[in-house]
Amino acid sequence: MSKNILAIYPHPDDETIIGAGTLRKHVKAGDKITLVCATLGQNGTPHGSTFFC
């Protein structure tokens, strides 16, 4: 039975740095992932020209 996973992170890229392994495990198990970023990262140091989440 698949699960619905809600992952909430404060900044863009946090899901990659903090939770990528866990999220991958759920995706491979067939679970549905919903990812929410609380900010656009506008107060951080940009590593590119655009912030996406």
C-alpha cells in the first residue's frame, strides 16, 4: 500500500541536503511525495540566477 508523504523544508535545496535519501526510499517504494518550501530562498546567497522549489 502506497503512502502520501508531505515533506516541508524552510529553504530551496534543503530537501536535497537533508532528506534526499529518505525521499528516494519512498519514491522507490511507490509513495507519492509532496514537497513544500516555505521560502524562495530570497535572503540567502544565490548559487544561480533563479530560485525554484
